[in-house]
Amino acid sequence: MTNISLQAALAALEQEQSLKGYQLAELEPKVEALIAMQLNKLGLLIQEQQIYYEEEDIQDDAEIDDYDWKIIPPRPLD
């Protein structure tokens, strides 16, 4: 995996260039969640701790929050 700067990644995003094989360099500033998703769609690996978001911007969704989630165990490997 090759490191890329946020500035170079944003330039590639503007040109819709593939970022497969790249990851955001660790020392780069945090990326807003929406931009992180757009960059990830082009193949850029962004670590969770490199994504910036405000807790108050996250909206509750009763349909998801109140859903009775069930854990489905993985099938055994042969």
C-alpha cells in the first residue's frame, strides 16, 4: 500500500482517478466523513481514526436503532 497526501487524494477525487493501492498518510489531518466515503469509493483506504465527524451531526433512525438484530454465525470452513 502506498501513502498519499490528502491534497493529492482530493485532486484525484476531482479527476475521478482510481486510488486503489493507496492509503491516506497517517500524519494527514482528519477527513470529513462524506469526503472519506467519496475517496473510499475510488479505492483509497482511510483508517477509522482518520475520519472526522461531530456526534451531534449523527441522526437517530428508529427503524435501525429499534431493530431486533440477530447474529448469524459464519458457515464453517471446509
